[in-house]
Amino acid sequence: MADFQTSTHRAKWIFTLQDLVEKYKASNQRAVQTLEKYGTTLMEVDVDGSFSHPKPQADAADNADKHSRAKPLNLEEEQGMRVFYENKIQEVCRAFVFPHKIQATAITYFKRFYLYWLTCVYAACKIEENHVSAEELGKGIQQDHQMILNNEMLVLQSLGFDLIVYTPYRAIEGFIHDMEDFCYATNAQVNMLKELHRTAVSEADKVMLTDAPLLFPPGQLALAVLRRANLMHKILDFERYLESILSRQQSAHSVSEFIQAFNAIDLLVKKIKILDDKELRHIARKLKSCQEGGSHDDKKREKKSKHKSKRSPHEKQAAPDDA
């Protein structure tokens, strides 16, 4: 049976807060520098994150004109867009009645790669053996299924084929069964623990929209949401339960260390920001300025044209006002 302690998930995809912040900053800076270097001319993204430039560069003056109008997203706006698309993943998974494991796996893939959210859902379905065709998935949300298939290998390679993901949902279930033994649960208490389970799963859905899955192991995420759920239902002495876990596992960690981690996870949930329509439109305009080429005169002529340009499938997937 797979073990989180020896997994690539633990070895490669759990970071310190400082490391994660630095990665976000470096990624954002690279995007800004790329825009400054290449302008808004369309580029191809290779698996290793490098860029190839299939079209000739315009002259320096034209490029400078483009750069003055292109407005890359800042870190806060990028975070808002990540939450937006992770919400979309949850909505699609609920619409298809996928298990929480698929939803969490797809979100985890998206957090690692931050592109092609629908392909992340498709890949999660395959790895979790919940077979749904790209055609069925695309049809269900009125998207071109070919877009899903075209991006599949890029997503898998960019994830380094680290496809086994550990999520809090299975750990929640395990802890609930353990609590039954801990409480010597009567039939009434078993029913109360079922309600605790449902609340904890709902809380875990919120946690998955934060950076917590990149900072904490799934067991700690599960205990954090169970603690929150227990605050609502008041079923057991949670600190005493933590002490029993640590005692049985002969853990070197203390209850206070766990409480500190739980508080950090709770704080991340409280800080979740859902973009409103005005903020989404503002970010969409900024993204459009980064995606579209052509000088100001070109855009004037384009507006006068009787023929409206059609967006590529990738732009369709990326535009928040279409999601």
C-alpha cells in the first residue's frame, strides 16, 4: 500500500511557507520579464517552462508600444485567479458527482502547474480510475474536448508524472473510525460522528482552495478540519484525542505543535478571497492586454472590421468571463 512518508508528494510537493512565497514571486517575475522581452507575440510553452518564439519580433518601437499597454497580473491577482479556477474545478466535479478524491487530486494538479484546469480534472479521473471520456467531460460543460486531449501530455510531463496525490478526505474517514473507538461510541454517538464527518468534509473543501495542501501533510489537514467541525458539534475533547494519537504513535511532536499548525491552516481559510464580478472583469482586461498583439492602430482597424476574431480554445479555457 502506498505510503505518504515515502511518496513523491511528500518529497517534492510540500514546501515551507518561505519557499512557497519565493516560488510565487519567481514565477510572477518570470512572467513579467517574458512579457518585457517578447511582448504580446504568441509563444509556445515547452514542458520545462522555457519559451520558443515562433513569430518574428516586431521592431523595437512597436514592442515598446505594446509593453506600455500590457499589464501583467500581480501576486494578489494571480492568487485570486487560482482560487477562481479551483472553485470551477469543485463546481465541475460536483456537477459530475465525482468523489472528493478526484476533486482534490485535480485541484492539487492545478496548484502544481496552474494551467489547463479542465485537463487537470480529466487527468485526475484517469489516475483515480473513475473513467469518463474527454468527450463526455467537454460536452458536460460546453467545452471542446480536443482542448483537453491536446494538453494532457503537457500537464502530465509538467507534473513530472508525480500523479499519486494524498488528500485529507481519506484521512478524515480514518480518524472518524478511530474516534468511535476512542469514545466507545454508542449508536447515538456514531450518528453524531457521521455529522461531524460531513462537516469536516465541507471544511476540507475550503482548505483545498488555500495554499495549505502545499504546506501541510494530509493527516494534519484532516485533523485541522475535524477540530473545526468539533468546535461546531462539541462531540469530544479534541486535545485529549490528540494526546491519545501522539501517545499511540510514540510521536516526537507535541500537542502544542499540532495546535499551532491547525491555527495556521484556519488562518489560511479565513484569508480566502473570492473575486467579485468587478474584480474579475478588471483581471480579464489585464490578461487580454497580455494576450493580444498588435499596435493601437491595428486595434482601431480591428474594431471597424466586420469580421470578429474568434478566440483559440486555450483562451476560451483561460478567460474568467467565460468560465
